[in-house]
Amino acid sequence: MLIDLTLCMGCNACQAACKEENHLSPNEEKNLSLTAYTALNKYSDVYVRRLCQHCDVPTCVSVCPVGALVKQGDGPVAYDADKCIGCRYCLQACPYHVPKYEWSSTKPRIQKCRFCAPRLAKGQLPACAEACPVGATLFGDRDELLLEAARRLGAEPTKYVPRIYGKDDVGGTSMFYLSSVPFEQLGFDSRLGRVPLPMLTMSALSKVPNVLSVGGVVLGGIWWITNRRTEVAAFEAAEKKGETPRPEEKP
Amino acid sequence: MKLRLLPRITGWQAISTTLILAGTLAAIARFTYGLGATTNLTDEFPWGLWIGFDFLGIGLAASGFTIVAAVNIFHAKEYEPIVRPAILTAFIGYLLVVLVLIIDLGRPDHFWHPLVMWNPHSVMCEISWCLMLYTSVLSLEFAPIILEKVKITWPIKWIHAISLPLMIVGVLLSTLHQSSFGSLYLIVPNRLHALWYTPLLPVLFFISCIASGIAMILLESLILSRGGRELLSTHLRANLAKIIAITLAVYFVVRVEDLLARGALHELTTLTYYSVAFYTELLVGFVVPFALLLSDRIRTSRLGLYSATLMVLAGFAFNRMNTAITGLEVYPTQTYFPSLIEIFIMLGITALGFTVFSYVVKYLPIFEAVEEAGPQVQQEAATGRPEPIYLTRDDGGMESS
């Protein structure tokens, strides 16, 4: 989806539609929560719509030990509560602080935007994109939306900051933002680079097979050497005393 | 007079019983009312005291693999007397950590899921597997001690036959998950403070666990050697202390070098909440004990070793808690202080650990191992030690732990 912050008027129709679609309590909320999968954050006169970014290389999917979070081919990052063990690594790791946890429940799940996966399957638009009265949220094919974003930047270079947020941030996301105000001033974390965060973990995890194989051989070798040394020392001590004959001379 | 009738209840027993009871009640509350009502964890701070405790428990249990490797793979047989205490410490440590993890999980009833649902990209998945496998290894390493007691000898031979590969696997698994606890935080470069976040986290976690594991077993050998009987000779204790000092020095160099390379040293030029936490951890746990252990007089004195190992352990605890809590308070600016229930569960489980240890030591042959080892080992083990070592059952022997 392409979210053009310069068009958004803050009418909150997206949140209302989202709440209706997902059967959540209909009150207006200013922040993401268990009952708000999208919310508008106001920065002076700019409204920034928060929701799950449905990253291309999702951090939450990579950290989940049981694979309860899955990136689907058509975009959505889906969650399976039946698999979830409740380790909350996704909450800790998500660079956008999206997943919310049912802390008050004794069988807690996480809650977050599902990208209206059931609607997409039926060929419908996500509820929020359909509800937006001014077209600030556009739904479409990722490449086509990127072209559209680039076209807008090219057509009005003075209006926009020259950046499509989400094009390649943390490896690219399914949500793109255009803005007239630098993104750093709108609560977008400037410390997140372009490298997908799971790569940071893989640099360590990829060494696991090496540690196992090389480590196994080295430890085995050390055992063999030190064992041999003890044997030789014992044998020499015995030989000195002249008590034991050489083993090969034994009958 | 009346007290005499009861089984000897020392002050420590009373305290640990109280803590275990309080912890049990706290755990019941946690399972009845859920995490939200009983902990101070939030969406912004989803991991807290219990994760820090897991790091701590696993780190202190590191003696299980270092001592086993030293004695049985590197053939440093003179340390044989502390192999069983080390395995026991590790075994109890791991079981407690698994217990805390299950309490910490939002869905404890799903704790077995990592067994059948894999995600090879997840550090957490690797850790769960290593924990399960290594706890199994430890139970096999520990089994002969129970079997000896109940005089069922045939499985001992069987375990003995696979003991070498078993030990190697144990050491490798330990290496992996000790470092992986650091890898857990590799994915939060935007959340963890620059003084703790580094690509070298797994390396640093591994190096420091060697120091803490050995410090723990050294402390245990000091505590358990009271009453004129020595579990390890002064000479061997000094050697272990030397190894700790070397490890601390290596850690210090890697840590500072890493700060320098990442340009994070400037964080230390001003006194902030974070730099003070960092200085505390590094001075208490690494610099001061290193300086202490450089001196031969301290390495050979009980009091010197007590203070040095306690400092190493305190600094280690600081380091893990700083990584798990303090360093994460920077973003999103959020403070976290554990709730009473979180604290009571942690204290209760700690008390449970010490209680189990003291009972096992009382009823199972933990210190008699050398007696049954071959004469050659005995002879070797005896060199550099004036007296053989059997520890008498010292009532309340664990009280100062």
C-alpha cells in the first residue's frame, strides 16, 4: 500500500473501517493497541498512519521459534495463535513496535494488522484503503505503487521529501510512505538501515554448523592428544620401574 | 528444648522454605491471573527480570561444561574432585532455568512446540533445542551418581561407553547456547544501548560465562571445604583463579576494543544512567577482580578468593541484567522495574536451587567420586594436595551459599 501523508486529513475513516472489519470496539484510538490495528499519530499538522508494515524480510517471522508468524506470498505477515508459545520475541524484535500482547489473558495472543488477508483472497481491497475518502492510502501491486510514488516525487519535487519510506528500509516493506516533512521528525526510526534485521542474526546462526563440526574435531583431537600423553607418561613411569613389559611383548 | 524435637531447622532453612512458599504462591497467582496482572512487563518491555535470571542461571551453570572439558577432554585429572559438584550445579541450574522459562512463556501449555515446529532462522529456536539437548546430556552425566547410590550398575557401563562423545556434544551445545543468549539481542540494534549492543555479543557472552562458571565452582569449593577439609588444594584453587584472571583480561580487551572499533567509547565520557551501569559492571566484575587475582597472596587466601569470585559473579549478574534490562530502557524511553511477584518467583526458584543442592549433596555421592576412581587418578589427584578430600556431612553445609 502507498500512504501519501500529504493527502491524509486525519478523518480516521481507516481506523473505523478496520475496526468494523475486524470486529473491534469502535472507539477512536490514537495509538496501536489490541483493539486498534491501525492508528493516526499527529505531528503538528501531519498525520502518520501506523500499522504493521508487512516487511519483505520480516524480523518477527525470523525470530519466532515455532514459525507462528509467516510471510505470505501476496504480502500479509500472518499469525497463527495455535502455534504461538508466548515467548514475546516478536514484540521485542519488531523494528516498528507493531505486535501488541494480550497481557491480561491467561491464554494470550498477539494482535496486529492482518492486511485484511481474507478480503485480499476474495479480490477486495483492504478495508482501510477502501474507506479512505481522499485516496491517501492506495492498494496495489508493489512495483506499480513504487512507480506511482516515484512519479509523484518527480512531478512535485518541492512538495515531497525525496524519499519513499519503506522502499528498501529494513530490506523493504509492503507499506510505502510519502511525506513533506523529513521522516525522522515523524517518529520513523532513523537508526534502522536498509539491511533486513534478520541478517544480523544470520551472521551468528550461520556459524552454528561450523562450530559443531570444527569444534567436534578439535575437542576430539585434544582428547586424543592429552589421553595419549597420559598413557605415554604412565607407560614410561612403569617402564622405569621395570614392572611392566612392553605391551607388544605380552604373550 | 522444644527446637530439639524438630528436625534441625537452621535460619537458612527457615528463610529458604519461606522463599519457596512465597515463590509458589506467586507462581500460582501468575498462572491464575495471567502475566499482565502479575508482572510489570508491557508491550514496550516484553522481557524483564526472568530473562535476566535465565542468563544468570545458565552462566553460573557454565562450570558444567568447562570443568568436564578440563578434566575429561583435556585430562586435567587433578580437578576430578569438582567434576561432580560442577555437573550437579549445572544440572540444577538448567532445570531451574527451564522452569523459569515455562513460567515466563505466555502459553506454558505450548512449551513443547519448538520440538515439532522448527524455525531455523530463530535464535530462540536454537536455544530451546540446545537447552533440551544439553539438559538431556547433563541428566546422562548425572545419572551414574544416582545409579551408584541405588546400586544399579549395568547402565553405568553403558553410559560410560558413550561418555566421550556425550561430553564433546555437551561442550559444543554449551558453547552454542551460551553464546546464543547474546545472539538474541543481535536483532535489536535500534533498541539496545550502544554500550551493550555489538555484533560481538555472542562472543562476549561466551567468554564471560567461562569466567563466571569457574568462579561459581571455585566459590562452591570454598564453601564446601569448610571444617578443615579441602575439596581442592590451595594450589589448584590458585590455578583456577589464574584461569579466571586470564578470561577476565581477554574479556576486557575484547569489550574495550569493540567499543573503540564501533566508536561507542564517547558514551563513557559523560556520567549517565547507562555509563554508570556500564562502569559498575566492568569495574566490579572484571577490572577489580582481575587486579586482585594477579596477586599470588590473594589467589592462595580463602578470603581473597571469596571476595574475588563474589565480585566476578556480581559483575556477571550486572552484565546480564544490564543487557537484558538497563540497556533496553533507552528505546523507547521506558523504565522497567520488576513486580513483587516477579521478584518472589525468582527468589523462590533460587532458594529451591540451593535447597535441592544441599539435599543432593547430603544423600548422593557427590564428593566421594575420587574414592572410587582408579588408583592412578587418585594418585594424580593427590599430588599437590596434602590431604585427601572427603567432605563430611556438615549440617547446614550450604548455609552460607
